[in-house]
Amino acid sequence: YRLCYEAKHYILIMASTSSSLLRRQVIQRLPTSASQTLRPLAGVSEYQSLRNACQHQVRLVTSYNSPSLEKSQRRRLAVASKGTRHRVGLRPATPTAFYPAQMRQFSAAHPAENTATPNASVQPIIHDVFEEKTGTWQYVVADPNTLTATVIDSVLDYDPLARTISTHSADKILSLIERMGYRVDSILETHIHADHLTAARYLQTSLHKEQGYLPLITVGKRIVHIQELFRQKYGLSEEETRGVFDRFLDDVERFHIGSLEAQAIHLPGHTPDHMGFKIGDNIFCGDSVFHADIGSARCDFPGGSAEDLYTSARKLLSFPDHVKIWTGHDYPSQSRSEPVPYLSVGGHRAQNKHLMDGYSKGEFVALRRERDSKLAEPRLLHQSLQMNIRAGSLPKLSPSGDRMLHTPLDVKQFDM
């Protein structure tokens, strides 16, 4: 399918595809009469909910042709000419050639995103969910007006001894979303995590079953370079990571979560692809700035840079003092027993042991490099990287029928 926006009218161009799911997704976002017209093409019976997709009066009849249909099969498609986009979530697209691997993006239309006018004064509802084994903060951020939500840095549970994956942590997120009545239109990842497995694909699949559309797995644009780096390291084919992410954000790109205004912020240092997300008066900074008694994230991963992290941290601390910085991890110390999800900009400037006002860049870089030289590698490093460059998708089956994750051996001390 290709969606075009011409003269304020939506035109659906039917292209050859075997995806029944994709047909259902697109048709669900058309006016009632249009969905009824296309029902035979979709080959689906579960279309009762389509009747509520749009109540607009049909004002325009547009004909469409498909190269995959015989001339006798050409049909006429009824489409509402005004207001449809906001009611059913269709998005304009430039006339570009799209390929099957990219078609999923059109089935992931955002009905919730377009139901309210963005308002900079709206502040989000924030749910913080702590995963103890990896010390990871997961967030569900929702618009109070539309109940549209996003999930940030979710966790898929992995037991390295039993070599099993489970969904206990992710199911907590799903239960919260269901309990609150949220509709999730995006799943945000701050970077390719090296210490836990992402639950992005599991959440996307589960939410699709409940919502009828796919939330977009959304990352910073530089993540493709990290994918290439670790594909080479672990001997993976490009096919295994192609198309696993749905949306790539530019460094200062603005986007919406219902009526919430959000903005991507490039925060390199921990990794070069690292993004933060500003939503209202809150910044979700991932693995850049940690709680004040911990200071900052490590910078010894490929492409990491203490100099870059200092610059990113100062960027964060240049926001007004009341802005809250929500961290990606916490490791409670002896002085406090409970993990803390956020601290204000003013709090960090006054208390952060690595970044408080008065610390120079040179002092920070020296401190960070000394600290990193003593750190062991993350316990789930190799499993995390291989899963996360796939957006949490499982590895393809091996010839023996197993799904494999590779673990490099350190054999420098042996002469064999």
C-alpha cells in the first residue's frame, strides 16, 4: 500500500502484497463506506469495529487503480475529503517508492496522535517501573487529555544460567497500560542497551493484539551505525536487523504523544547513538546522567567518549532548574535503600558528584576514565547487544532448529 496526500484528499493505492495484516490495518483507518468497499480485498471477517472508525459524511469519490488487479477488478473508493486524518489517523506521505520491508510503517498509523492539538503547557502522567536485576528504570508516559502513551526503555527478562527469556517485567508494563486505559502509539529506545534486553518487539506485538495497530519502535537516527558495528562483531547478516525499527528521530526532532509536545535530544557519550526525550518539563536521559550520588554513565563502550558525555550532561543541566531529569538506571548505595527515578536540573547542579557546578571538563574526563578502567563489562553485554540491534526480536532459527546468541571467548592467556 502507499498512502498519498494530494489536494487534502487521501488516496489509497492498492499494491500487490500478501499481507492480510497490512490490509486490515489500512482498512481499519478508512471511513465506514471505504472499509466496506475494500472488505473483499482484505479477506477478513472481523471488521465489525471498522464501523466506528469514522463518522464523517462521505464527500468525495476517488477512483484508484492497482497494477496487481485486472482492469475488470478496478473499484471505486469512497473517501471523506475533510477531517479524516484527525479522526482515523491517516498520515500524509510523499510519493515515494516503498518496499515490502517498509510497509509495516503504514499499518502503524497513529489514531491517538492526531486526536488533540499539541499544547506546550500540558504535562505528562509518568509511571516509573524499576527492574531490580538490571537496575533499569522503565517509563510509561501518557497524555492526560487523550490517554495516548509511550513506553521508554523497556526490559525483557533474561536468565543467563538457564538461558531463558521471560516477560515478567514487560507484562507489568502491559498490565499498567491496560489498567489505566492507555493507547500506546510509540515505544522509545534511548540507545542500544548493553546491560539488559529490550522488550520493544514483545510490547509491540502484544499491544497490536489489544489495540489493532502497531506502536512504532522509535530510536535515534544513528542507531544504524551501531547495528552495523555489532552485526560485524557477532557475524550477523544485514537481513536480521533490516527494518526492525520503525521510526528514526533527528537530533532535535519534535514529535507528539497525543497533545503532549516532545523533542529528541542527542546525548552522545555513553554511546554515540544515544538520545534523550524531552516531554513537557521532563527529560528522559537514558544512560547519561545518573542519580547525584552515582554521577554519570560509563563511556568505555565502542564509540563512547567522556568528552562527549560531559558536553551532553552540560546540555541537560542548561535547562531551567525545575525540569526533571529521569534516569535510565539506578544502583542504590548504602546511604539510601530505595532507587530514585529523577532529580531536578537544580538538584544535579548542586549535588551531582560528577557534574555539580564548578567541575571542569578536564576534571570530569579524568575522573570518568579512571572509573571506567576499573569497571567489569556488563553481565549481559553480549546477549543484550545481539538482541537489541534486532529491537528485541529473537534470532532466526539455526539449521539445527535453535535460536543462538554468540558469546566471544577471552583466550589471550592461552597458547593453543
